[in-house]
Amino acid sequence: MRTDDFWAVISRATADRPASPADVAKRAAADLATRDPEEIVAWGRHLDKVMVASGTQDLWAAAYLINGGCGEEGFDSFRGWLIAHGRDAVARSVKSPDSLADVAVVQAAADTGAVFEAEEVLSIAADAYEQATGSPLPEGDRPVTRPEVGDLWDFDNEEEMQRRLPKLSALFLAPPD
């Protein structure tokens, strides 16, 4: 599957601004369910590629700041939330995780404590395959989509956060005394 075809499914699912990433996931799964099972599997493999490309330490650190902490599954769900916002949101965030500080809902989260996760986006292919065939998505070799926790820099080190993610740190970290 081509990258443009993958993102076209997400684009159609977000066409009239659905209420939530869960709605995006439902729409995308319904769209994919009308296709050949092989195409659904290919879409799922492409999702894995997007997850690999977005599995950076600095994006994980951004998710950690924004969501008030973030383990492995939380980071995956955060990237699901990003994917539900489309290709440009993912590309911009991967290139510069600190650019998330410019997003209005992220800015508001500094005051409200909102958490951004969309685990359901990560199961679009599985849901579509089951809708289309009545069977579970065939399991294949899955790539590693994030760094090992032990390899991460210390996200609780505020000086390092401020150095790597200055705009997000200004929003989410308490100012120094």
C-alpha cells in the first residue's frame, strides 16, 4: 500500500470533523472493511510503519509532558491520537515534537489536564478485517515501534526537558522558584 492510500483512509474518516478519535477509528474501519482482506492487511502493515517512524524518544518525551506521564501503551495511544489528526499532524510532530505546544488543544491541556490517547486508532485494521471477513486479522511479524524504556533519557529531568522541548516545558512544567 502506498503512503497516500494509507492517509486517504484517515482523511476520509476526518472529512467532516468527527467528534473524537474513536469516531475517526470507526469510520476508517468501516471504509477499510469494504476492501479486499489483503488490502486491509497492507493498511495495517503501513500503520506499523507510521508507528515505527513516530517512535522517537523526543516525541515520547512530549507525550510524557502533555499527558502528565506516559508508559509504553500510553505512548502508543498518544500516537494513535496523532494519527487520528492526519498526516500533517504526525509529520510535524515527528519532525519537531515541541511544535505540539502550538496546538490549541494541547495549550488548553496545560490548564485542564486533558490526556490525549486513541488506542482504538491502533486497531483500525483488526476491526476492519473482522468486519470484512468475520475472522481475526492474521498475525504477522510486528516491528518494534518504540525505543526500549531502558534506553530513554530521563523524562523527569526538567533541565533536559527544557533543553529538548522548551515550548512544551514552558506549558507543562512548573516555573523555577
